[in-house]
Amino acid sequence: MQIHVLIPVFNRLHHTQRVIESLRAQTRANDVRIVVINDGSTDGTRDYLAGQADVTTLEGDGSLWWGGAIDLGLRHVLANASPNDYVLFLNNDTWFAPDYVDTLVRVSREGGGAAVGSVIHEENRDDPLVSIGPRISINHIAVWDLLAELPEQERRSPKPVYRVDALSGRGTLYPVCLFKTHGGMRPRLLPHYLADYEIAMRFARDARTPLLVSSQAIVFSPPVYGNEVAQLGWWERHFGQRSSSNVIRRLAFYGMVGSPLQRLTAPLRLAYFGMSRYLHQKLKPRTSIT
């Protein structure tokens, strides 16, 4: 049994070095196969990776984005993967304890072949837990984090395992058989944001795969965790590839998840709730300071 770790990277060499060292320190290091998809980095990443004998490097030209990079990595590992292998999606700006991979594999097995995600801890924070996993209301076109539903005491002492509605690419383990049976990424429709949610929800819908998050599988992240769109201009916020609010990608996502009726009515609901939230924000009374 092997765990094929896929890590898309674009620059940020210091992060790539750190995540590779974390993987080398794993208790299951002999089972780990590291695949880095370098999408046109210009900061010395390519030269560094060329010197890492235990790392397979796949090269992109800067146009892959996250979904395309994972798709390239999947096509590489699935060609020779065994049915009992796993695939682990990781971001390069993460690091973790030596039992991290072992915890993911254990929880997957205990969950009957579940897909298992990680909780996010932000460094240098009191109460470092910043994310458990997404809740998604397909009908209302809404996404929030399960963490927001927990009382303060449970935030500081979470349960061992949670069920979520989707899984992020920031540390998620999948049994390899899911990709061989139900397909891989769809980078033309979802090249970046929401690509990770879509594939997890597809496995949950088509294969009845449990989507779990283990609070003991912790990925540590710098304070830059998350996506800030407030500073983007109007066009970049709604149509830029770097924006999680990209209207076209959101329409593609909601057109692929849920029931046939939900997928069919996605454009109408996206327009209705988008306009409703915009008007609510515009009409909300402003508090003046005197």
C-alpha cells in the first residue's frame, strides 16, 4: 500500500521545502510517494526539486492552476497505482506532525473507505483552530465552515471526527479506487476554486463515500490561510481566476453538484440569491461614529 501525495506549487519555495520535510518525517514515510506539480515557478523551485531524489516532479507552464495541477498528478499516479493505494491532496503552505498520514489512513479505514480531510490550525494564534470543513446549502447557494456551528468549548476541544458536506484540497486523503471508478478533476470547468469541493461531493453522491474530517489530522498554516477578495477590483472579484467569488466558476460548480433538479435550477438560484445578498448589503443601515 502506498500513499501518493500530490502537491501543486507555484513559487513560495520555502513552503515547498517545509512540506517535503514534514512528509519525510512521517511514521509511514516508507509508504509515501511525493509528487510535486511545479506550475511554472520562477523562484528556484525547479532547481531545488531537481536535487530531491525522493520527489517526482511534473512540470507545467503556469496555466494549470490548482485543478489542472491535481489532474496532471492524478493521471501520473493512477497509471500504476494499486487498488489499495491512497491519494493525498496537499497545499505546499502546510506542515504537520509525524503521525499525520498515519492518522488519515486509520480514519479512512475505520470509516469504511472514507475520504478524510484535515482541520486547519493557524500558527501563533490562541485557539489555533480556524477551519474544520465546509457546510454547503445547495438550495440557498451558501457555504460556511462547520467551525461556526460549534460552541466555544467544543472549538477548543473538538470531537475526534466530523462529517462535512465537502472537502478541501488542503490535506485530504482519498482511496485511489474512487478516481478509477468515478473519474478525476474537471479543470476546464473548475480550474482552481471549488474544484476540490466538487470532486468530494461527486464521490459522496455517486459512490456514497463518507466525507469525514479528523480533528487529530492537523495541518498547520501561516496566517495567510484563506482567500481575501475584498481588495480585488470588481472585475477581478467576479471573473478573475484567483477569486473564490468568480461567477462563472460558481455557476459551473452548482451546475455539477446536488440532485438533477438542483443542477438544472442552479443558474436561477445563483442569480436570485446573488442579487438578494447584494441588495441586503447595499440597504443595510450604516453606523455613524460621532
